Amino acid sequence: MTEIDSPHMGRPRILVLRVQPGTPPFRIVEIDGQVVGEARDVTDVLEAAAAFGITVHDLDDPDVVRWVGGDKFTWTPR
């Protein structure tokens, strides 16, 4: 969906990286360039954001959240 190195996009505060294999699979979450944890679903991403005082109104807004290797519905490895 979105790619991390696009020259036309600013850097959002929240970056959700590609799905990692595991039981269950997970995605690494970065906030303000710092790894803050793992997410196994969208709720985990929202909880991580809230812990850093970020209210997310639209998970599809690339200025707020950047999804790498899939979108908010991608939670299994490809």
C-alpha cells in the first residue's frame, strides 16, 4: 500500500511495519521513529498511539499512520 521511502510523503508519527511470522503473526509499531512494541491487530496500534497521547481518527490517513507491507487489514504474512 504505502512505502517507507516515498519522496512525496511526509513522515507520519505512527509507522506499522510488515507482518512478521510468529504465533500469532505481528507487526512492529514505531512512534516518532522509536520502536514501541508489537501489534497483533488494529486495536493494538490504537492502544500504542493512545499511550503516546495520539488520538487516531482515521487509520487510512497517511499523514497519521503509514502501513508498510499491507494495510490495516493485513495481519498474516504474505
